[in-house]
Amino acid sequence: MPNPEISFLQDIPVFGALAADTLSFLLRHARVVSRQKDQYFYYENDPADSFYVLETGKVMILKNWADQVYRLRDLEAGDCFGEMALIDMMSRSATVKAVTKCNALELSLDDLHQLYEYDHEQFMVLYMNLAREVSRRLRAADRRLFEIDMRKEKPIATSLQPS
């Protein structure tokens, strides 16, 4: 009978194409982190060495700017957050607050190093998936910025196709 936790992870894009034994390995190393409504997973500018996969609940991603706090987006079960820390090795770029009671799996850089030693090919698949997730979010941010900028601009052409 399939493990429900492994089935859950297999449906999450960041774990796409990972073998069941690799997911089982990751589950043995992951920590389950729980937060009550209105508690924080971490704050913007905190040191970062892990990412989270939301198993249950809902969180909001918050950003400080000009002494104000802005909501960037909400995430639900199956979404991940904190993955930028595993790619750029910098501090947290935003704050994550529980909107409801939440459970999340936390995977650290050390956990991923152990995965590398266990199976470096599966490690590379996971990192490619993390890069794709960051790229998807960057594209969404670019689209939002473009839409905002275009409200102020006039088009310079009707097409980029050669005449």
C-alpha cells in the first residue's frame, strides 16, 4: 500500500520526478513544524538554511517596504516557501505568517547535502525543480511589474513581427 506522505509529495511540483525511495529518504530527515494561527514561520532578513512544504493550513507571505507591511500572496497545502534560501544562500526575503493552523515539512541545507551523498542524480532533480519554482515565481513577479508599468506607458508598436 502506498505511503500517503509520499503520494502527497509526488503531487508537489518541487518533488516532481523524484523516486519513492528518495522521497522516503527526505521524509526521514525532514522535521514537521507546526504553527498556530497568527504565528510566524520566519521573518524577513532572518538567516536562512531551509525550506518548507506546507502539509496543512494556509500562510501569507509578507514584505516590509517603507515602514509598512504588504501581503504578497497566500500559499496553501502543497505549496513550498523559503526555497530561495537554498539557491542564493542569503537571508529571508519575506516574512511567512500562518493564516490558519499549519503543519509543514522543513528540509534544511544539511538534509539536502545528505540527499546528495545518498543519490546525487536525485539531488540534481530536486535542485532543478527548486530552480523551476523560483523561475515560475520570477515570471509571475515580472508579469505583475509589467502590468503596473504598462498602465503608465504608451505602446511603441502594434507587433514585433517583421513587415
